Amino acid sequence: MPQQPRCEVIPLPGHQVSFRVDGGEVTRWHYGSEYPRPFFFPFNGPSGETLTRMGHPDASNHDHHRSVWFAHHKVLGINFWGDGNDAFIRQKMWFEYRDGEEECAMAVQLDWHDGHDPQPLLEQEVIATLRPLEDGEWTLDLQSTFRPKSAELEFEQSNFGFLAVRVAKSLSGHFGEGTITGASGEVGEKNLFGIENRWMDYSGPILTVDAQGETVSVTNGITYFDHPANPNFPAKWHVREDGWMGASACRDSALLTTRLEPLRLRYLLHVHESGINPQRAEELFTAWKQRPMQTVQKGSKPHMQFEIAEL
């Protein structure tokens, strides 16, 4: 009898996809049309509790902050970042759900619509690969390829884009007791906002229930890595004490994507216990940057329409 793989990607009703390790969910992809753009939630730490949240703790005009999501503020002057406008990002199709012992992966196509033309402005190919580590830790490798429908398209200069993370209230510096730390060793928004760093970490306390049924506070965190192959590496970060962080790929200048040379971006999120361990972060960074980029191609087996392959 075939054994159930350790890592699984399971499609669910309601336009959701569950990422599981050893039978337990660690994150879930939501792509229903009731939302302006897809997102991952929850984002469970070793504690078993989500380390991200839906929305800002104290600002109702920030409900577009949905845990972990893709967006950009200015595409041909169109705001794909905030809610309350016509623009939206919609999943058109999935290419592959891959299970395995050491990792699982999902490949999908997202279409970016301006809300007026039925044809999208661009397609975003997303490959999300989850790898479990020891002690309930895990990483999510997120690779995106942006292909415009026209010959070329410009992502305008902006702090906002492309991968955003809103951490849980207790992990934030302002609303909780969390700490932001950069690869530089600097701590806090004042020392990290707009500063180059190859990675950024948000760690803090989270309440959970222990084996004895007691509510306890433990420390968990998320480290967000920028890839050396990304434009403008190392990124200048848009990071706030209120619980928000994002690598600003277009902070100083616009980025162009073309049909012949599409823009490719790659980020890694490491969900970990305790506070940031800089040596561990550098080890993960070194191992991750040596992994080849991936893409979607025609399936190599009769039953496979598409498959994830090395670029």
C-alpha cells in the first residue's frame, strides 16, 4: 500500500488550498473572488498558532493587509495594492499540486485586471514550495514570473510591492512585544526603514496551549529573505513597528517586464521558534540561493498537463 507523503498540497472547497506537514496544516492559500487578491492565511508557527493576521490592528482602511499576499501599488498608474478600486488579481488556473517527503509545491497563474478590460494586463506565474525543518519550523519559497499581455509593462516606483507580510498583533513592536531585526544586526523601524538588508525578521510572543492544557506564551517569528537574483538586491525595506514588512523592489526606480524577458522575483519566508538566530538565518540564506529557479512547463507524463521544472 502506498504511504501517505509527509508534505501535501490539498485543494479544498471554497477556492482554498491547504499546505500540510505530517497531517497538520501550516498554511492555506485563499483565491476566492470575494477578495480583491489571493493570500496565505493562517501562517502557523511551531506554537501551532498563526504568526500573521488579517488587517491592521487599529486601522480599518488597511483591510487590504491580508496576512501574506502579492500586490503592487502602481501598474500603469493603477493601484493593485489597496481595496476600494476596480483593480483586482484573480487566479486563473492551477498548474500542479505536488506532494513529497521533503517538500510540497503549488504552481498557479494569477491574472492582474484593471477592472475595465476583460483581458488582464499581465499574468503572474507563482510557484510556492513548502519545506519542513526541525522542531515544527518550515520555509515557503515563493517564485513569481510576471508576463505582460503587451510587449512590455512598467511597475512604477513605489514602496509597496511585491510580497507583503502582516504579522500577528502580539509580534508587532507597537501593539505587542515583538522586535524587527535586519541582516545588518540593526533593530527597530528607525534603523531599518528604507535600509538595504538581505533579510528582515519579525519575532515576538504568541499565546498557545501546552501539552498540559495550560495557556503559555512562547516566542515565534518570520524571517523574510530577498534573493540575490532579484533586481535591486539587497532590497530596501518598508518595515513598520505596527507589524508590517515588505521588500521594496521598486523603492528607488521602476521595474520593466517584457514578453521576451519577463520579470522574475523570488522570496523566502522562514517560520521559526524563539527569536532570530542570525547564524541560522545566514545558513538558510546560503542554502536557498543555491537552489535553482523553477518554472512551469508541459507535463512529461501522459496524465500531467503541466509540471514544475528547473529553469
